[in-house]
Amino acid sequence: MLCKICKAKGKREKAVIFIRHHKLALCKNHFLEWFEKQTLKTIKHFSMFNRGEKIGVAVSGGKDSLSLWQLLTEAGFETVGIHISLGIGKDNYSEKSLKLCEKLSEKLNRPLIVFDLKEEFGYTIEEIAKLSGRKDVCSVCGTFKRYLMNKIAIEENLSVVATGHNLDDESAVLLSNTIRWETGYLGRQYPVLSEREGFARKVKPFCFLTEKEIVSYAILKGIDFMETGCPNAKTATSPVYKQALAFLEHKMAGTKLRFYKEFLKKAKPLFEKEAKEEYNLTPCKICGMPTTANVCSVCRILEKIRGVNAKSGKN
Ligand code: SF4
Ligand code: ZN
Ligand code: ZN
């Protein structure tokens, strides 16, 4: 297959990718150009951030977040990587993830802030989940990662945190929320979450790009990333929704993009009212971060497990 853009210019260049839903076959250079343009267009369309703002990029060591870090840096934005080291020992997952983030930090010559759970709190994420009596490690992990990313951004004076969520992630969350008619979540699902007192702005510049496109970008740009996912990912439910959407996409190219884009345009505004119940936020009595209760959920969990260990004689 030949690159469509090169062909239009009378050149014969082999395509490296066929983007089915755009009916677009592109060579390496034109694909990279297209990918960067799409990302910058999304950033501009949703007014995610401006030049001159310092952007925290939440990096896990996976293809999405590392690609985002490299793209934003090369596009001239001032970036800082933020990595939460979870202490997941299986397959040396956390150690390898950290190394890949450090490697890209060196390559891009941009700083990387690392928060090590075990060093800071005394427990890995799996220990925190187990000791607090939660079966679902991923939900505890999500709570801690969101809390820490925000806390670090506020402390480091970063007005915005960018994450590598892609179209596959966003459309899977949308399908799951739609199936359960979680109208509050539907009213909130958006590529930008505005800043509020105590909360940095959260943005998803890759929300219209697929996993396949991002992995192609990462490989063509020579980014080293974790090829195996987190060992705990098996317990998450999102793969089921991803599989359902992959089936629909296979039968009808463009389903995911249409589903998500049309939701943002036509359906989200209908649910906004339900998402807008204003919560009364007060500073957490322990850490000072905004919360709806006296003590935030992260401090509550940490207090609980420290209490458990004090009773059993540990720590
Ligand atoms: Fe955390 Fe679960 Fe993701 Fe692993 S799969 S990083 S435990 S949320
Ligand atoms: Zn070309
Ligand atoms: Zn707290």
C-alpha cells in the first residue's frame, strides 16, 4: 500500500500504517506529522493549555504516557514528568516502569518527579489494598494515583496535569457508564477537567487517538516502553468493554470515534446538570487537600492500616 499524501504529490512511498476509520494509508513521515497535528488540534480545540504553562505529564512507563511526554516536549511545551512508583514486585513491574521513565527523562532532558509509595508511606499499593480490606487493588490504586498526581502538581505549581488516556480508554469508560446509566459520570466525562481551588486542571490530549496509532507513534519515534501491562490489570473490568468495542469497530470502522465524539457533542450536555451538584469541599484535617469529608479517602485508608499495624505490633 502506498502513502496517500506522497501519492498525491506524485511520489511512491510505502505506507507504514493504514488508519481504517479515516481511510488513510501513510508513510512514516506523514504518519508522524498527522499524529502530531491531531494531538495539537485536540489541545487547541479544548483549550487544554497554552504555551508558557508548565505541564505535568503523568508517566507510567507505558506507550501512551511516554509518547505524550515526548510529543509535548518536542512541540515546545515546558513539561515535567510525574511518576508514581507503586512497588509492584511481580515481573519487576514497578522497577522496570521507573527505569523507562528515567530513560525518557534523560533523552528529553526534562525533569522527572518520582513518588515512591513504599518509601513515603511505608507500603506498596498491594499492601495498602490488602491491609485496608479492599479486594480491588485497581480502585485503591486509582484513588492514590489521582490524589498524588494532584498533590504533586499543586505543590510544584503546575497548573495542569496531562494523562495519556486514549480513544480506546475513553470509549470503554463511556460504554461502561452508558450501560449502567451512570448519569453523574456521563455528565463529567470530558477531555478537560477545569482547575478549582486545590485541584490542578486535568487534560487528555490523546483522547481521539487509538491505541494502535499511539503504539505506532512510540515505535517509529524509538521510545522504549513497557510492553507488558501491570500484572493486576487482569482484575479490571475495562478490557471487556474494550473487547466489545473492538468487535464493533471491526464490523463498522469508525464506531469508537463516532461513539465518543457524538457523545461529547450531543449527549454530555444533557447530563451536565446531574454532574454539577456542588460538593462542599473543605481541607482534609490530616493532609490539607480538598475533600468532601473531614479526612480525605487517602488519609482515611492510611490511618486505618497504620491503626491495624499498631494493634498487631508492626511499625
Ligand atoms: Fe494500578 Fe490496577 Fe493500573 Fe496496575 S492495573 S497500575 S494496580 S490501576
Ligand atoms: Zn508520505
Ligand atoms: Zn488527606
